[in-house]
Amino acid sequence: MTELILALIGAALVNNVALQHLLAIDPLLRKERGPCGSGFTRDCGSGFKTVIAGEPAPTRSAFRVKVHALGLATLVAMLLVSVSGQLLYRYALQPLQLDYLRLFVFLPLCVLGPAPILAGLQRWLKGWPFTNLQPLLTGNAALLGLCLQLSGEHQGVLHAAMVGLGSGLGFWLVLALFDDLRQRSQHEDVPRAFRGLPIELMGAGIMAMAFLGFNGLFAS
């Protein structure tokens, strides 16, 4: 039980998929083209952000719910894909000595898995805005990275579930922190040359160094 708890905490904080492995950094920085800037966190020049191109500008609280919807969807996707990938690898590929085909098995799982996950979440949590999140989940390299990582560790399915859950929680935490960073960095005190992506990358680097402090949790 202790090893499972350590795996959960380690995946969430010490080995964060976004800050330490850079596997899930794309949903944090991805921006879609629009008339006034850029996509999931599109800045329209007033210090506010709209959610997705074509949708009306939401309040700050509505946008925050959108951020948490992406975090929850990613958490569920990482958990289910990690467990499914480990089951396929241990009970289908390994008995048939087809380990070398794991990439070709994991890739369709990571690409096709987000659609039913989002549909299920939308049915269970009707008040949460899960629409238009599929590109952000399908393009999340952390799903495939976790499957490949777990297949090389030769651990059990329960360990894979803890790592998937911890990775999802860690991504959700970083996503919320990154949204706060963007909100606080949109003011005139930031030099023009550093506004937007430059200061976001610097903030991500500082957060990565801060998360390194959690290594002390596992110090003997």
C-alpha cells in the first residue's frame, strides 16, 4: 500500500508529466487562431480570455470551469488509458511475444479513447463544458508517454492506475496554476517583448524548479 501511495504522490508532484517530462505541455501552450489572438486561452487585448473561437466571451468564473473541465477530462483519460494499455500489454502482447508492437497498439488507444471519455463525462456532469476538448486530449502526448513508460517498468495494473491517477492530478494542478499565471501576467507592468508566450515559458520553468523541491519528500 505504501508503494502505491508513493507512486501516486510521485507521479503528481515529483515526476510531473508537464513540468518534468514535458509530455503534456502542448495543452498548456496550445493556441488556436482567432480574430483577437489565440484559442483555448485566447487573449483579446483586454486582459480577459475567451474559451474557444466562436463562443461568446465568458466571465472569469466560466472560463475557470472550462479549465477544470479540461483537467478532469485529462485525469480520467490518463487513468483509463494507462490501465487499458497495461492490460493490453501484459495479457495480450507479452503472452504472444509481440512486445515490439506496443507502439502500434497504444497509439490507436490514445487517439480513439478521448471521444467516449468526453461523451461519458458530458452525460454525467451536464453542467461542465466538455465540448471542443477532444483535440486537446487527442493531441496530449502524455497519454502515449504514460503507456510506454508503464510498459517498460514491469509493474502491476494497480501501480499503473496509481501512476495514471497521479499524473492526471499533477496535470490538473499545473493547468490551474498556469491559468493563474496567465491571468496575473496580463498587465502593463510586463514589458511588451515578454508578454504572451515568453513570460509563459519563463513561468513554466520557474514552476518546474519549484516542483523539484518535492524530491525531498522521498529523501531517506
